Amino acid sequence: RSASFRIALGSSRYFGKGYGSEATRLLIDYGFRELKLHRIELEVYDFNPRAQHVYEKAGFMREGVRRDVLLWDGDYHSAIVMSILAPEYEARLVPME
């Protein structure tokens, strides 16, 4: 059981306010707790290091790169494939001794 998702904040006026972090947390909580998923995956473009940081902070791990998948303003960009598994999510909930 797996799912994928994508977040788009749209305007830069919403950047840096924690909306992406909160949306990511809510989505993975719902996916693992309510939907009982085993895996949640996403793709983030290489020109978006802020989003990459948000996903890594939430526990997502890099799996690979899909090279030159997007043509944007005359330049090709790659997509970084990331995922988190249910056991990894659960381990983050348990306080370390």
C-alpha cells in the first residue's frame, strides 16, 4: 500500500512560514495512521532546495534521480525521488533513550 503526493504553495509570499512543513506532516500522519500505508513517495525538482530540506526533515530519504524530466524556462531540470516507509515513520515517533 503506497501513495505519492506533491505540494505547491504557489506564491513566494507563503514561503518560509512553515506551511510546507505542516502540510507534509499532516499528509504523512494521515497516510500512515488513517490509511495504513506502507510507503509514501514524492518527487521534488532539483531547483527547489527548500522543499528538499522540508522533506528530509520529515524523514524522507532520497532514492534516486530522474534526470532532465522537466523543461522550465528553457532549461532541463531533474526530479529527486524520495520516500518514507511506515517503520521509519514509527521510529521517529518513539523517543530515543
